[in-house]
Amino acid sequence: MNPKLGNSAQACSAIRSQITDGRAAGARLIHVANGKLNFILSESNALDILRLWHEGTNVGFVSKAGLFVPQEDFLHNFPAGMMYTCGLDAIGGVDGHYPHGRLHKTPAQIVELKAGEKGVRIVAEVKDAALFGPNLVLTRTLETAAGSGEISVTDVLENRAFRDERYCLLYHVNLGWPFVDEGAKIEGAIVKSVPRTPWAEKHKATMLKVEKPADNWEETCYFLETKDGALSLVNRKLGKRFTVKSSFRKFVEWKSRASGDYVIGLEPCSSWLDGNLRYSTLKPGAKATSRVVLKAENI
């Protein structure tokens, strides 16, 4: 017991809500605060992280579409947000599948929610199941400690079917202004980089640099392999660093200089995209664990 606290919500809180009007009407959210970070989770979208602020400074990227509940085409329905989980059936564009898969579009079932003086812990299940199809259950545990700049996301994927099931995962972590600004840099122990397109190849020299916005600039993507599963975006003008640390060593870097779509994506993944896509396989009853830690700090 802390004699300075009559209510632990002064240290950490997790408040559930539902949007009642507009394009996102019906969306179920959880608003979390730990004294250092404030962030919003979407129960309606696999317990993904919609927004994140570090000491009042926005970290994530919100697309022009924003949170949009009606299921339309991908570009009109992609909120981006702080973390958008892609999979399990597809990442990137795969014939016959919704772009980046159906996982983010699947509501989460909350099975545990605790907020106290020491931190917040939320556990949810996200099920990918169909008649005569898969029966995959992803159990997501999200934790943050009081006064910490870190959020840890641990996913345990279980195959509850009676056949082998294939899957893929990509954590679409998106950073926006003011974190993304001219002069910021991507840092990490990168041991391999492959441009996704000829346009990306042309601009490979500035792959790790953030430049000023440019009207109608085409996006660039790079397939990166890291030594330790970590990449950071460092903004010395802002005096902050944001790090993505993952159990995967592979990343996709998504970079857009386009005015109004100004974003850097640091995306740990089980596989790269396009012709490089390789599915993993789970035997009946088997489990696979992946972990992503998001950390914002002052430098």
C-alpha cells in the first residue's frame, strides 16, 4: 500500500470506451496511461495500438482515413496507427487475400485487464477460424510499467485445428510528425538491405534519413535484416528516440515523404513481402511466440 495514493488510477489507468458517432461508430477502445505514456488500444481491431504519446508528444502516424469501422477497400480503411498487426493469412499483397491479411480486422476478446500502482496488463484472444478452414488463436499480452516509456506485446499463436496451418506476421509500426521530421535518422545494426522497387533503389542513399515532405512523392520500401532485431528512429531536434525491438530479425522499412502522408514504418516480420514471402507452419496443437517492445525515450 502506498500512503500517497488513495486510488491507483493516479499512477496507471486503463479505461474502456466505445465511439458513438462518425466513421468509427461502434469501435471499442481502451485508453491507457502510465505516467509517461498515454496510448489507445482498439478492442475492435486485434488489440492493436491506435495512438501513442510520450510525455505529451505524439509518436505514431494517423492516416487521412483514420479509424474507419465500415469495411471498404484497404486504402480507404487503413488507419495506420501506432501498431497495425498484419497476417495471419497474408502480409503485403497476396492474390485472394485482403491486403496485409484479416488479423487487424478481427475483434479481440479481453480475458484479463489489470491496472494498478505498478502498471497495466491486458490479455486478449484473437481468433482466426472458419468452417472447414483454420482454427488459429492468437493470445496477446500487452504490458507497461508505471512511469515507463515501454510497451511490450507478446503474442502466442496456437493451432487448435487437426491439420497443419501456415501463417505469417508483420507488425506495422508507424511513426509520424513531430517524431518524423527533417533531420531524423533510422539507426540499427543492419546487415542486409534490399530495395522493394526500382524507385526505392534509386533513393537507397537516403534510405535511413528523414527528408522534408514533397508533394505527391512515391513511397519507398526496403527489406532489412538486422543483427539483433532492433531499429530506432532518432530525432535529435526533438530530443527523443523511438526503438522497435522484436523477436524477428527481419524488418520492412516503409518511408513516405508525400505531403499529408508523411510517415516512417519500422515493421518487424516473420517474412519479407512479395516474391520473398515465406509462410511458417504450425502443427496441430503447436504454439509459436513472438514479441515486440516499443520504447520511447529522451536523449
